Amino acid sequence: MPSAPKESTNWTVAGAKARLSEVIERAQSSPQTITRNGKPSVVVVSAEEWQRKTARKGTLAEFLLKSPLRGADLTLGRQRDEPCDLPL
């Protein structure tokens, strides 16, 4: 038995506007790309996916402690330029 054709995840702006409910429904299971002038413009994802992708995964301190450069003996220079007046 042949498998069903895979539903497209790409939409034109006009197609997405005309079938917004379908775009939203499909976004519940996989990201939907909306193109403008033939180029990807935005991706619609479920709220659950968005929360998962944007959730904080620790503190800045934890991130820095896990850095592969931690413990590397780096010598960093600092410029000692004189301050200058900036136009307002």
C-alpha cells in the first residue's frame, strides 16, 4: 500500500492568509514556513514548541562555567584610549 503524500510545510503569504486555520492546525505537529517573494520569511510553530525553544536553560554563570575556554590561560589586552566628546 503506498504511503500518503507528505503535506507541505511551505506556504505563500496569500496561501497562509486564505487558509490560516489550516496553517495553525499543521503547526501543532510541525513548523510551517511562510514565504514572501519566494524566500522564507517566517516560521509558525505551536505555542508548546515556542516555549520549549525559548525556555531559559540555566543562568549566565552556569553557561560561563561550562565554557570550553574556562581555565584557558588567555591574555586579554585592553585599549587605554583617551575619552572623546561625542556629538549630541
